[in-house]
Amino acid sequence: MVHTCVVAGCRNRRTPGTALSFYRFPRDPERKQRWIAAVNREGWAPNDGSRLCSTHFISGKQVKNPRSPDYVPSVFTAASLSQSMKEASAFEHSDKPEAQVEAANALLFLQGQGRMAEELGQNQDAEEAESTASSSSSDDGDEADQASDQVRPKSGKNISKTHDYEASLRALRKENRALRESVEKMSLTEASLRNDPEKVSFYTGLPNYFVLETVMWLLSPHMKGDKNTKLTKFQQLLLTLMRLRLDLRNQDLAYRFGVKVATVTRTVHRIINIMSTTLVPTAVFWPSRVELRKNLPAALRSTHPNCAVIIDCFRVTLEKPVNSHASEERPTTTAAMLTQASQGSGVSKLKYLIGVAPQGVVTFVSRGSPGNISDKCLAEGCGFLCKLLPGDVVLADHDLDIAESVAACGAELKITGASSTSPGGSGEHCRGAASPEKVSVQRHVEKVISMVKKRYSILTGPVESPFSMVDRASNMTTFDKIVQVACALNNLCISAAPLE
């Protein structure tokens, strides 16, 4: 059953993954009446389904000790607080002034002001001693006159002290609200991110909370959220996105989320695997020819109307070079090693082939291969050629050695930049003068790649050793999945890079 907080203006609901608690109204008539007065809803009475959320308690939960400030909810908005305080103060003054004094003392101690609490206690003791002395001396004089003389000053002192307590309570509650708001702004919770697009963009790379919530909705059914998990589903996703976005160390994330480093490591790998199987197929896919031609940018309609994709390669440095002659008995450390030719030097970089639609979204990302692999071997081994249809045009910034492989599929490779390959076959090229349209095409993929790397700093490398381990089930490294996930998240952002 979904419970909603009964406090006016509070929209908290019991939803899957929430860290909030919802409490029934107490059975004790006196305490229940004080809760109703605190809620401050005119003519309203709770029923069996009425609930009060934990945000209205100072410590975040109810306490059954009558001397605790959280015996009765006290954290409300400014509008409802003034009325609820007046009713609660009047009720407490007429019914139990001692409980009010104890609550004030407890609040003062919670705020680190023990000295004020001690002074209040001493004043109370002095008042009780004075009252006892006055009552004992009343036998020596006129009882009626002395009684009237004693009642007046004592009543005045009680009223004055009650007002002092109420003023202290108001000041402490105001300070408590300010502190809670300050902590909320600094914390990494759903509430702190919901109305702060800049904070969402900084920590996740996504443009706003709506996109983050959409990603959460897609992944939530596959994530762990049981009681044994120290992190909520939202925290698991946020932690992983912060790892990709800011390339924070695991120790840093452990401090931020109050967990162990091993928990951070397991969480990141688990969420990356979930996003790889759930999010990537949804966001990174090869569009149909009809969709491509329908939304083809004006820059290509006259020159390359059959353009299906613009391709390029990029490399990422490994944290430690991997020796290609490693013992067969030891586990393979990178997926690239599966296709690496026998070389005398170690693998120091991973090479990826990326395909971008003219509309600016990533439509293909290969797995990582050794940095010295040829373009032809990379294209033929990653499955890129299987995507092409007869008549498709593939654009490239410089001369990639895949023209024959593309032609075998009935497609055509066109080089947009004026380039010449050096006689030694080293792959170096120099660009000549190019038209504005060609320059636009040349920069298109570079712009998208740089955007993805800027949005998710982990792609700039170097690749950490744990991320270069191969998952035998998918035959991919964790970093291969990270590259694909980063491209998928980039496709979800509004700021794609259409060809101009």
C-alpha cells in the first residue's frame, strides 16, 4: 500500500527505494492529540491509514521517550509551523509545563548548548526552593494576605519563564531547519538533485533530473534494493555515474557514500553490467535507412544523400602495458588480446571504431582492440560491416584502410578530407584545402568523440587494471562496456552534435 504524508504541503510518499519512514499516529490519546495539534489541519482527524513521514522529526525518526524532542513531530514548513507551535505551546503550558521544560533542555543539549540547559535547570531548582520556603513561612502571618502576595509574583515568573522557553524553542527550531536545509543542499540525495539541473549535470553528465529519473526507471527492475544492501538503488546509480563522469577514485566515493571501498568496486561493476545489457541496446542502435534519409542534415542532402554513417577511430591508454606473450596459463587481461597479432612489444593502448549518424548520435561502438591493429582488421572483426546495406555511403575524415571491405558489402567509402598517405604506409596523412562542407564533415565525429570524453572523464584514460579484465560471459572488458555506456548516456542528452 502506498502511503502519503498527511502534513499539508508535504509530498513525500512511500515508494520503492525511498529511505523515508512513515509512522502511524500513536494510540495514547494524549500523545495522539499532540501529534494532531502539530499537524495543524483544521477540522481534520487521522484514520487507520494516516501516516506521518520521518522528515518532520529532528532526528529523522519518532522517539517514544516523553522527554525527547522527537516524542512529538516538530519540523514543518514556516507557514504551518507558527500555528502548530501556538497550539502545542498552549496545550503544553496548560497541561504539562514540566514536559515543556524537559523538551527545551533536550533541544538545547542536542544543539551543543548544554550550558544554557544547566542554567535553565538551576533556575527551575531555585524557583522550586523559593516556592517551598514561601509556603513554609505562610504559617506566621495572615494566611490570606500572604497567599495573595505569593501567588502574584509566582504566576508572573512562570509566565515569563514559559515565554523564555517558547522563544528558545522557536530559535532552536529555526536554526535546526536552517541546518537541515544546508545539509540537504550538500548531500547527494534525490531531493537535493530534483530541482537542481546544474548539480545533476555536474555529477552525472545528464542534462536534468527527468533524464536521470528515466535512466533509473529503466535500470531499477534489474538492481538490488534489499535490506542487506547498504546503498539504495538511486545511490547505486548515482555512485556509478559519478565514477564515469568525474573519474573519482573508489576511496573518494567510499568516503562520500559512507561505505567500504570493496562495496564501491562491486557496485560500479554491477551497475555497469546492468547498463550494458539494458541501456546500451535501447540508446545505441543502427537506425533504418528511412529514418536516416528522413532527418538527413542539409549539409549532406546535396553531396551525400545516401550517407549512412560517419566513422573514425580513437585510442585510450592503458594504465599498464600488457605483454602480448603472456603465459597461456594466466587469464587474459584485455579483450583486445583475443585478436592481437604476435608482437614483440606490450599493448599500451586500446583502439575503438566509432560510428556516428549525420544527426549526431552514436550508432556503433566496437570493442577495444590493440592500439597497433590495422583499420581493416578492426572493421572486419568488430561487426561494423554487417550493419551496411548495398548503396550506403560511409564517410571518413581520413583514409581508413577499409575501402575494399566496405565495397564487398555493396557500400562505398568516401574520404571527405583531402589527404595523401605517406609512401612508407605508416598511415600518416596531410590534409589539403577542403570545402566548408568537407571541413564540417571532418569535424563531426571528432566533435562527438570529444563531447563524450568531456562528459565522462573516465574515457580519457588511462584504463585501470580492474577495468581491463575480460568478462568471459560477454567476451568484453569492463572498459569496453564503459565506452558503450558512455555513448548511450550521451545519446540521451539533449545536446547532441548534429552536422552543421
